[in-house]
Amino acid sequence: MVTTVINSVFGFVFWLVAAHLFPASVVGLTAALVSASTIMVLLSSLGVSGMLIQSMSSHKDAEGWSVTFWAGIMIAVVLSLTLACATIFALPFFAPDLEVLHRFSYAALFAVATIATTAGVVLDSVFIAERAAGNMVVRNMVAAVSKFLVVVLFMLVAGANSLNLLSAWAVASVIGVGVGAFLLIRRASPLRPSRTSTLIRTALGHRSRLAGNQLIGMGGALLPYVVPLLVTERLSASDNAYFYTTWMMAGIFLIISPSVSQALFAEGAHSPHELLGKARAALGVIGAIIVPCSIGILFLGGLMLSAFGPAYERHGVGLLRIVLVASIPDAVTNVYVALLRVQGRLAVGAALNVGMGLGIVVLSWIFLPELGISAVGWAFLAMQLCGCVFVVFDLRRTSIVDRKVGSSKRLGTA
């Protein structure tokens, strides 16, 4: 939770500073590049992160722990490098506004930042699995503060262009992963990497967990990074600046339920017999934070957006209010997916998250030209409500099955 607050607050400050120091077109272009990179990071790390959280708590010996760790790192780094190179080559053909990726300087920064961010996400997952969230907080705090300081420094030294804004993000990512590696070595002292063949066998042994958690994560986490590309393509880079900053502000609250749900997933992996009690407690914590904060933002959101400039308030306040309302059903679906992951029902969790994610993307694509950036908010709200309906039906179905199984066992005993 603390990490979530740090990343959200400093992310907000970073884009606030960028909005004042750089033109809207530069902010929109960099936001689109960051979104594209983050998509690659998520594709590279989501399955690995879930697999590590599920698997590492069961390893009591140093060798098994280290092999699993290095297998996860290997998968994530190889995937991120491959996907970054593919994005650099292909994306400008589909989004001409991003043709800067065909320049060596932009391509190099994009690749370095993508790989470093992926490694950092994997390290965070290890800290979660080992119940060492303090290390994750420190790593993300250093990276967040570095991003803010570097962007100001680069702007003063080299000027207000998109390359300098992108450079600040890349440098902060490298600093963050370096700090994370230092903290991990100090705490766990992982053994030297095993042979590549051993790591490949270990990865293949976890393939079902990798696939299931990958699909669950993709459906739940890709939305904030896919949609900016849609906004840029369907509207403009300037509209994407308004969308991205508004979504970053809403993200301060949208990230609360995924973070609590991630903690529920980790704790459930350690103590599955306490899962239902922990799930009820998680919903209580989320509600206690989201409801009063959302009410405050509903009234003060316009004022906060105006800090970016009058145009940001004018274009973004409607989207902000819609997304804050949607954060309530979003919390329900996030907690339920955490339950499904602990129970091993990865296919159901994947179907739920991927279905909602695809629905949001399709609806946004259709209605963006008509409704502007508010279309994303309406699509998000509609699909989260559909997800809650699915949760109700699935709970009823599983409770009926459980009662039938219990009755059969009692009859068999009799």
C-alpha cells in the first residue's frame, strides 16, 4: 500500500512538473512512449510475478529458492528485450506520431528503460513473496524521487524536449533496479545462477502458473497503458496529455484495490485456510480508503486538474469523476480475482480480467470520437459493473456445488 501511494503521488508530481515545463505535445508523445514500454513490461513480468509469489514461499532450501528466482529473472529479461525490439521496429508503422522510435537515441532509451523496469517489477514480486515489503518501498521511493530530480536537471541543462523527458524516466528506472538488486543481495544472498538448461527446465515446470497469472495480469493491468495509444490514434497527442494526466490522478485511487488484492494473494499463498477472513478484511480496508477519498476528489478534482493548466481541467474533470465512481466495482472484481488465484482457479480469473479489459478497449475505440476522453471512463464503469455481475453468479454457482459435494460426503459416510 505504501509503495502504491509513493508511485502514485510521485507519478502525479512528475507529470505535473512535466506539464508545466514541457509543451502538451511533448508530454503526450512521451506519455505514449512510456505507455508502450509499460505494456511490454507488463507482458514480460505479469506471469513471472504471479508465479514467484505462488512458488517461492514453498522453497525452504537456498538452492530451490535461487533456481526459481533466476528462472523468473531469465524469462522476464529475455521477454522484455525481445518485445522492446519488436516495438521499436513495428510501432511507428501503426502510429506515425511515434516514428521517433526509429531514431537511435529514442530506441536505446526505450529498450534500456523497458528492461530495467521489468527487472524492478520482478524484484518487487520477490520482496512481496518473502514478506519484505519494506525493501520494495525503499526501491520504489528511490526510483520515484530520482525521476523527479532528473527531469528537472535535464530540462535545465538540455531543454524541454521529449528526448530529455524520456531520458529522465529511463535513468530513474536503472537507478531503481540497482537499488533493488542491492537490497535483495543484502537480505537473501541468492546463489549464483544455475546453468541455462536448469533454468529452462524450472521455467517449464511452472508453465501453467506462468500462463494463468500472465492472462490474469494482462486483463487487469494493461488498460492504463493501451488506452493512451488509442487516444493518441483516435484523437491527438494533446488529447492524450489530458487523458494521461487525468488517469494518473485517478490512478492514486484505482491502484489501491489492486495493491491490497496483491497482498491478499501473497498472504493467501502462505495461509490459504485464512483466505475468506482476509478477503473480508481486504474489502473493508479498500472501502475505508476509497469511499471518503473519492467523495473528496469528486468535489476537488477540478481544482487539482487545474494545477496542470486550464485545458487539463476543462478536458479531464468529467473523466475523473466517472472513473472514481467505477473504482468501487473495480475493488470487488480485484479482490475476487485474488481469491481465484489462491484457489488455483486461474482460468476463471483470466477469463474475468481479459473479458473486462477487451470490453473496455473495444468500447473506448468505438466511442472516443463521439465522447472524447470521457468515453474511456464510461467503458471502464460499464465493464466493471459487468464483472460484478459475473462475481455474483460465480459465487452462487460455487456455493451450490460446495453444498452438493458436502451432501454427497455426508450421505457416503452414512
